[in-house]
Amino acid sequence: MATTTALQRLKADSLNIEIYADLKSASDAAAREAAQALVNLDKACSAFGVIFATGSSQIETLEALTAIPGLPWNKVIGFHLDEYIGMPADHPASFRGYLQRHLLRKVTLKEFNEIDGTAPNIDEICRQYALNLQKTAPQLCLLGVGENGHLAFNDPDEANFNDPQDVRIVRLDPVCRQQQASEGWFDSLEEVPEVAVTVTIPALFRVPKLVLTVVGSRKATAVERLIEGPISTNCPATILRRHSDATLYLDQDAAANL
């Protein structure tokens, strides 16, 4: 993987920000950061947890990351961030299915924990998934940011910086649902589910290292709010500015409003 130098490096409170010329350069830089974290964890741990985001912004990062040779995938206990309720794994928009295509068919993990949105008892799925997260204590999380500033499916009306639950059922707001349709995961807004399961913000914040890829002009307003706006659940991603080790990788389109 060719190394590209960042056009600009910024800081917003504790959040590190790197801006690159294009989507591929930003994604490759995020992949290099994640790969180095995996190498460091390999030296320190016999096994370790990693949470993987999904969505359009993560495709290039996962492609670059899985192409790097010699990474200790056999030690990785994988998790994902969220899943639609009622969504079968073979649906094109399923996040379980997405990670099968972009991660699990390319590398072999020690273990992968998935959120089954089709299970008959979703409350039990949330409870067990939360227990697995607590037991594993993931050390790395790959993340994106939604057009409404969400982290995972913690939309503004659902986000709680002090949420007592680690995993819960949420209702998706219209902006979030429209994003899923606009990105092509669904043929229409009406097809996008209204409820999902998500890992909450406090559970994400317990992960020591966050690597974020946010690309494209559709994310420019969210990035501007994230970096320059008040820290508030009105833009949940603003809380990233309080994390002790989070780096945001942007392309020029996503950084256009800064």
C-alpha cells in the first residue's frame, strides 16, 4: 500500500484529524492506522476484540486493511456496531451480510459475534451481545459518522452520552433512513426499516482506540458540526472530541466546510 501524506493535520479538543486528497488516500491512511493497532495488540494480547463499522465509508478502508499481509486476524474477536431489526443476513443492506462480503470472506478471524436482527427475542439478543462486549472488552473500533452526526445507530433523538445500556433497540430518524436509501442500500425510503439494534455511545467510549473514516461531500455538514459545533447529542459524533485516542480520516470533500 502506497503511503500518502496528509494535506493537513488538525486537532479539535482531544480528537486528531487528518485530511487527504481523496477517498482512497483517506481510507488507506485509516487502514494503516488500524493495521498498526492490530500489530501492537498482537504483541500484548493472546486475543483481542475489534468492532467493525459498516456503510459506504468503510468499504475502501476494509479493502485496504484486509489486503495488508501478516496481520494477526487469528487473534481477533470481531463485533459489529448495529443491525436492522427483521433484516435477514442475505439482504443487500444487512450489516452482517456486509461484513461477510468485505471482511470475513477475505480474512479468518478467531471469532465473530453478530447481531441477529431476525431473532424472535431482540431484548435477549441485546442482553447477550452486551455481555459478550463486556467480557471481551474490545481494544479497537473502526467507525464512521452519519449525515445526521450519528455514531453507530445512535441518532440525535436516541443518543445518550450516559446511556446505562451497552446495546439497545433504537428508532431511526428520517435523516438516517434517507441516507440509507440515498446510498443505494434500499430502492426507496419506505423500504428502510424504522428500528434497529445498536451499540451505545458509552460502550463505544470504553474502546481505547477509535479509527474513523468519513468521506464524501454528503458528510461535509456533519463533519463541520462534529469539529466546530457544541458537544451535544444534537450531533452525537461531537462527543468524539472527548475521547483520548480517536483519529478522524477525511477526504477533501468531507472536509470542504472546515
